[in-house]
Amino acid sequence: MELRAYDQIPLRILTTNKCNGRCYFCHNEGVSQLYEKNITLDIFKQAIAAARKYQIRKIVLSGGEPTLSMNVEFVLHYVKENYPDVMLSMTTNGANLALLLKSDLNFDKINLSVSSFDRNVYSKYQRVEPLAILNMLYDRKINASVNIVVTKDNYKELNNIIDFCIKKNLSIEILFELRSYDLQEINGQLSLIKEIEDRYGYFFWKIDNIPSLKNNLCGKSSINIKHPYFNRYFSWDFCQKCKNKNACFERVCAVRVDEEGNIFPCLNHCINVKALTVEESIHTCYSKIDKAKMTRNLSEIFSLEDVLKPGRKDDLL
């Protein structure tokens, strides 16, 4: 499979590195949180100009927590006024979302980061009550999905969260921390994936810009499962050439623009693109990954045969 970078790889714009949360697993899009900083309007406008010029199809506003950015209302209006055809989404824990939605703002999608529905748990992580926000998005008929990182605090309530999402016709992405795991942890996670499959039905491989297991449920909702070890079996040849690939658990899933105007497709900053302007850097970065190919490697010492069992359907391979 060839990678069609401008179609498949979103441009993630880090509007701020501020965050109200305390998620220990947060990668903060690969940027420092030593000091608080918002993206400048000049950098932001250059990024949107590049997206429009090269017809990048997806823009994701991220951070940090993007709703805490000083210029969040301006940037939302600016994108839709200057590049109305792009799919604009925001990844947020919902901190200031209720306030933002009182304005005339046009999202294509909200990706809500949820740690738990239990107050004792979410108060340790995002520190935002998610049920009220999800009900608000549902009532306003806003296209939304839920992202949840599996932790020791929330794995027992995954079924309740999935059931809620199905009831509200929301898709859910189940993620695992981007780190190394021992065999006992992996076996526990594989058992959890199997329990989800037994309860909600058969999963297939969705090989898009990053590999995932997917279950298309009734209506518009679906369950996606993403695990860093999937990248050991399905990854881009672009990443195979990287000298740090063995220590990397996040492969090319986006082209990022940070608050300083740095352009990079990798959380580990193994590849930093620097041209004269932000627009040129974005173009260079997309061009570098545009002809990458997906490779399979089933020779790893650790086997995911419980996940890669015979008969599992490949969607795009």
C-alpha cells in the first residue's frame, strides 16, 4: 500500500502547550512544557496557507489543551474562512468547550479525550467531567468521538464507556501508552482486546496511516484499537530507515507544527524539517513521506498471534 500523504496524513497544529490536565502518559505532541506558549498568528496563518496550497485534507487542532489557547476562537474562524473545504477537527479534554460552543464556531469533528466516567479517576487525569460534555455534544448533534488511553485506573470500566458511546452513536478509540511493555503486560492487554471482541463482535485490520483494529458497529459508531506494538508488524518503510526505530512507539501518523514553527512527523523528533518558511517546511515534510510504502514484519520475537489470528480480515492490504 502506498501512502498518499496529502490525503491521509493530517496536519496537526499545536495551538498551545498549556494544559489543565495531569495525564502521566501524555506525550504533549512531542514538545516541551517547560514554559507556556501559544502559537503565533503568523505561524498559524502560514500553516493554513500551506494546507490550502497543497490540498491537505485534514487539519487537527491540538496541544496541550487547544481550548486554553488565547486565540482559539480566531483560529477556528480563520480556518473555515480561508480553507472551507478542509476537514477541521479538535482534540480536546473539553476544558473550555462549553464556552466555545456558545460562539458561532464550525467544527467538523471533536475528538474528546476521556480518562474515565468515575470522578475519583478523571480528577487525577483530565480533571474535566466528561459525561456532561458528551451529552452536550450529542444534544447539539456535533460530530464527535471519544479517545481513551487504557490505564490501571480505568480498564475495568471500558465496557461501560463503550456501551455509552454506542448508545450515543459515538465512535471510540482505545489507545495504549506509547512505551515498552513486558510480556505479562502484553498478555493482559491481549486478553482485554479479546474480551472486547467477544462482547462487541469481530475486529478487522484497518491499515491507514497507522494500523489499528476496527469494529464497525451499528449506525455511525465504531471501535478502533491502537497499540504501539502493532507498528512492529505494520509500519512505513520510511520509518524502517530510521536509526531510532527500535526505541520508537509512534510512527508517522501526522505532520506537526508546534508553537515555535518547527515541523516534524515524529514525536521523537528523529526528523525535523527546517526550510526558509513554515509553508516550505510543511511541503518538504509531506514530500518526504508521500511515496512511503506499508511493510509487514511477522518475524518479531514477541508474537501477536492472538491478535493476528488466521482469518482476520485485512481492510486495505
